[in-house]
Amino acid sequence: MDKIRWGIMATGRIAATFADAVNYVEDAELYACASRDEDRAKAFAEKFGVKKYYGDYGMLADDENVDVIYIASPMAQHYEQAKMCLLNGKNVLCEKTITLNGSQLAELIDIAEKQNVFFMEAMWMKFLPAFLKAKEWVKDGRIGIPKMIKCDFSNLCPFNAEDRLFKSSLGGGCLLDLGVYPITLACEFLGYEPEDIISNAYIGKSGVDFDASIILKYDDSFAHLTAGFDIECQNPAFVIGDKGRIRFGNWFFCTDEVMLYDDDGHLLEHFKKPHLKNGYEFEIMEVHECLKQGKKQSNINSLYHTTATMKIMDECRKQWGLRFDGE
């Protein structure tokens, strides 16, 4: 492949950020986009230099010139749209959280395997240089054995009954929108199969989780994670070992820096590498590398990782007695 031709399904804010990153990556071509509103698709195409636009998602899925489709719609639509793309033989990068629940995800993985196509959740955090540096420090034993994760993602979001964040019919709530990041970080450093999950949530007036607290317990370590819409936090993250600790910069999920400390709190190393564009370019490069090698999933963000994370979130919602409309 000389140029990998991307299609973008849905044309909202995240799609715009992703389009900027696609246009930055040298061997990427932003070939097509689709929206339910053809005028919106046309405006998006004109803004980002997209060759073709559609007012119908199915037409994008049918476009034989598209190599891979990025799904940027609200979470409740991911399952049906990813299924349509996969059944059309398209490689798919689907925005997180990839589906509403584990049963939907299992079905999509089965389809992807039968269709022999690439499939990945767009957990862009895992491809950032700062995140990979923290993984390297832990692998090299720089903090000893990881014993505790402390991670918050609380973002002030004033209630709006029409916003997707607060609508059960659109897969709203803080867990799938924000909590997936702390859970993923914890699993990357402590493992994807905790022995126990202890969680609580405040279910708001629209019937979705406005705030949540989650503890993941392992044999000799644990993670304390929070997410929510009611307060604004600086949102750092800490990986604490028996010989030192790592601190991610504020807004840990998109930070370009991490700091390494010894067990006395002395700074040993400060790693900082600004994003090349906006951070999304790194996951795009990973998709390209996988496609060029004929791989059907990423080693860095495997379908096992995505499935295990979804299993944790399913258990949290089970503990809360929370089901989405249509489940």
C-alpha cells in the first residue's frame, strides 16, 4: 500500500480531530466521509480536503476504494455501524468505548475473524510516547513491583438532557465515556484480570452514571479509580511500586510527559515528547503498520485487552443495576 485510504463515519468533534491527524500522517489519505446529513458531510469534506462524501453511512461502508473506516459516532451506534462495516469486508478502527457491552463486542470480533479484517478500539492513550515510556520504565524495573494505581478522570459537564453524555439511549454516563481510560491504564500496569472488582456509582436523574468509584483488586496490588461529570480535576495518574513511582502529567490520558521518582520522592527522570499533531496520529500509524504487515489486530491494543476491559465495565454496571435503553 502506498497510501492507506481512510473513511470517517460521523462528522462531529472527535471526527474533526481525527481528520486533522490523518492529514498529518504521510502515508494516509482522507478519502471519504459520511454523515446522516449530506450537507454536514459536504462541509466536513470541504474543511478537511476529503475526496468523497456521503449522506448515508451504508454508502461509505460500500465504497470499494476505502481501506479502513474510523467510526466516530455516539457509543450506542458503534455496534450496528461496526457490524455493517465488518460485514462489508472493511478494516475498522472504532472509537472507544467500542460497544455498550461484552456480548456486542464478542459478536463483532467473531465477524471480524470470519471476514479476515483488521479490528481495533481507538484507545489512543496506549500509543502516546509518554505512555509507552512509562511502560518501558516498569518493564525495566525502575519502580520495582507495581503495587498501586491511583487514577482520576473527572470532567465538569453541566447537565443537559439532550447531550449524549446524559442519555441512556446513546450509551451515556461517565463509565464508558471517561472511566474506560483509568480502567485501561490500571490494567496495562497491573493486569487485565483482577481478582475482585468493587464499585459504586451515583446514578443521576437521566438514569445514567454521573460519577463512579472503582477498585480493582489483584493478588498483592490494587487500583483506585474515579470518573465523573460533577467536578473538574487535574486528572493525573500514579503508578506506585515498591521502589519508586511514576506520575503522568495532568489529563493523563492525553499527556505528553511522565515523571519517574525513587522511593524517597526524588525526581530521577522527566520524559516529555510533544505530540506531532494532536496525539491521534500515533494510533493511526499503528493501524497502518498492522495493515501493511497483514495483521488483523494490534499487539499494543489487542482485542483481548478490549474484551477484558469491557468485562470489567459490564461487572461495574451489574453492581450498579444499570442497563442502557435497548440492551
